[in-house]
Amino acid sequence: MPLIRRGALGFGLMAFADHLSSGVGVSIPLGPLNGLFGGAGTASPGLGGTADDAPPPPLESYIGRLGSLSGSRVLDVGAGTSGGSEGFLKHGAQEVVVTGLARLDQMDMVPTVRATMSEEELSAPPALGALGADGEATKAVACHPYDLAGANLGTFDLVHCADQLRRATDPAKVTENLREVAGGAVILCERYDPDLDRFQPSDVMEYVGAGRIPRWWRFGQSILCQLLQDAGFKRVTVLASLRDTHAVDPRDRYWSLIRAE
């Protein structure tokens, strides 16, 4: 199991795990961060969208690293209203299926926070990750990342998943579902804290606790690779580290772009 460190005041239980096991190809580039993006981000009221909880890097900032999409079938997990499907189509995808949440209460929320909210609030679309509409070559499906394997979506040449693991109480369940629907590669774009990778050769994730914003975890880059490995992927490669120049919290400045097959 991974080393888990309690966030906030920094006390709690730690448990150690071996580093990435042999037999699985894991490639992590060394040297300086090799990507940069900026912009004011998205500030929306309510759970899932505040000024200090900006969305992931725009797809256009890294889609060129994903290889040929010509004629491919793409799944964009949790993309909701991000508009990423247009980017996939412009780069040659034949079909894009976009999943999102129809209601706020489909998020992994702290029970005490859920109890303070009205039915009207709980039934409203989330500020980020809301379900979009069908398009000419896109299909919008209301589906939690936990439920991908059972949603009869088929398999996909490319599965893209951005900013979902830290918002799930069980990130391993998300990566397992990604593996079930991946006929080709999975592209994971997730925030990470380089400070947590100093515990090598152990892989580290920090329990943050969601509060009113559904973000449960802070990850080291190596534990993101470990989660994909544990889900059954045989080759895991870090494609890029992207720096968000407008992140409020310095520990949230970095996004890891990872390919798993």
C-alpha cells in the first residue's frame, strides 16, 4: 500500500510500499519541468469550482503529445463542459464520448457538507464536470468514473482522464475502471506535488480531506504511476510535467501528463 500522509497539520499514520515493481515499464523524465501554461482559470460558485481550485491545463496545451488520433474512438472522462471534445475532433478523432455528472450529489462529498445542502443545491449540475450536450460526433453520458466499466460504453482507442483522481475518495477504483474501457492508451492529467516524491523509493499520497471542495488527495508523481500499474497497465510513461503559473497554492502548481498502456 502507498505511504499516506495526513494533510493540514501534518500528523497521522504512515504506511510504506515498495517502489514500482519490476516487470512494468515506467519511464519518468528527469530534469526541469517541460511545460508551462497560464490563464486566470475558472472561478465558479459552489462545490467543484472556486478560484483556488482551477481546472486542468487546456487540452490544446498538450494534445500534440498524444500521438495520432486519426479515426480513433476517444473517451473523455469527467470532461463535462470543458469543451475538450472539439480538440480531439480537430486532431482527427472520429467519435468522442464525454462523461460527466448530472447532479452535484454524484460527487464524492463529505457527509457533513452534504447534510447542510438543500435538495435544490444537490440536484444542480456541479460547477466543474457537469454533463454537456450531445454533438454531431460526440455523445454525452451521465456516468461517474467509478461506473465506467458497467456503463456499456465499449472500449476506446484513447481514454483521457483529467483532474479526477484527487476528487475521488477511491482513486484506485477510478484507474481500475479506466483500464476496463481502454482498448488502447490512457492519458492521465493530474495535479501532483513534487515535494511528495522526495520519499523515494516509496510512493506517496497525502490525505487532504475534501471540506466543501471535493479534492481528497494530493499525490506524488510516482504514486500516480503506481495507481496505473496496480490497475493492470504494463507500460507507464510520464510524458510531461506542466506548471500552472496561476495556481494559488504553491503545492498545486504542477500537473503530470502520463500515458499508460
